[in-house]
Amino acid sequence: MASTWFRRIKKGILTSTHEKKEAPDGIWHKCPECKTTVTVKELETHFYVCQKCNYHNRINSAEYFDILFDEGEYELQFENIAPKDMLGFVDLKPYDARIKEAQKNTGLKDAMTVGVGNINGNGLVIACMNFNFIGGSMGSVVGEKISRGIDYSIEHKLPFMIISKSGGARMMESAFSLMQMAKTSAKLTRLAKAGLPYISLMTDPTTGGVTASYAMLGDVNIAEPKALIGFAGPRVIKETIKKDLPNGFQRSEFLLEHGFLDFVVQRQNLKEKLTHVIEWFMKGK
């Protein structure tokens, strides 16, 4: 009896059960800390804070402004300012190309956004850093927007606040970036002489030249829970001093314990706390 041979045209049995189904973007969020998965809508409802482990997810100016300003209403300032590649800097790619790519991906012109609005009826100018724009790095535009924001506060007699979230100075701008440390510090002196408060909120991470300048100069220095705050990173420090670092080193709670912060605040309580601070400083003004 002759044998009959069959040859598969396709390998394996292909059905819908074998296809990997990806969750659509913008619907689900997995906590980086405890890996709990929730809907993005639920995360927004809880101020982008994990309800299981209290991890404060990184957010940028648009989210902070919606959380803090009354009815989410505010007026953006100095949106016409954009960075320039003054040095023709090139590392893995030209700096000019990095700028254009970051602007396309984020819809922002640079890593700083300034908004003016009310917090429980109290006027406030907020300069908020955007970590999604080249790691929230501090370049000439960041310094200029802070400077103009302070001028606006003085002119309109409003308190001023910076929300820091940064990897530090923008190396692609070299000395132009480093000069912003002195520039912003000098401007904050003018704000103090005008008798107006400066509130500094440090979020995860606040590092490098930002920490070494305006982030630590607040009349009130506050931070979100477990935010990394420091100049050099823990790994660099450990390699330099050749010693193990204390538990929680450079985290908000560690800095609070050692006198670098006035208080640590949960994001859902931030608006209420800021209201108390503003009303205390502005009483009688």
C-alpha cells in the first residue's frame, strides 16, 4: 500500500488565541514601584498617585496647573521664548536636532512653563519644570522664564513658586546654562526685597545645578514624598567616598529629618497646604 505524505504549508495552528494582544496606549497604567495596574482615568482621579503604595508618578506643568489652579484655569506666560543652539553643540546628535525632537514629542518649546492663576482665590505665579523635555534640564530659556516670572510677580505683587523636576544643568549649552544658577538666584533676591514670598516645591528628581541654585532658596522649601533631591547622585557619592550611604539618602524624608526641608506634602494635600502658606505670607499685604 502506497504511503501518502502531507506537508504543512504554514507552521503551527494560527488562531486569535495565539496572537499577543497589547493594551491600547492611554488606557492602562502600571505603577513603576509596586506594579499595580489601574486605568489612566483612575490614576488622574487620584492626582497621579498610586493608591496601593503611594508612589507619586512624575507629572509635568499641564497636570500640576490643572491640580492647583482654581477650576483648572490659568494664563500661560512667555510662550514665545524658545532655545537656540548657540554653540553648534554635537554629541550623539546635534543639539539643534534634540531641541526639534523634544518640541515635536512634547508640544512644548522648552523645559519650563509659567502660569498665572488663583489657588483658592489667592493669586500665584508658578514656574513649573517639564521633565519630559530633555530631562527637565536647565538651559537659558529656563532661566529666562524664571527671571521674567519673578518680574511679573513683582509688578503684580503676587507670590512666586517654582516646581522643580530636573536632571540639572543642560550640558549642551555649557556656560550659558551654568550662568542661569547665578541669574535666577539674583532675581530671587529682588523678589525678597519686594517683600514677596518664594515657594520652592521639589519633586522627583531635583538634582544638579537646579538643587544648587533656586530649588533650595525658597522662603519655604517643600517636597513630595520620596522625591530624589541632591546635587550629585547617590551612586557617584558612594563611589567617591567609598562608603555605604544611609537608608533613604537624598530622599525627601531624609532631607526633612536633617533640616533641608520645611515639610513633605502629599500631592492631594498640596493645594490646601499652599493656600495656608500664601495666606500666611501675604497677610496684610
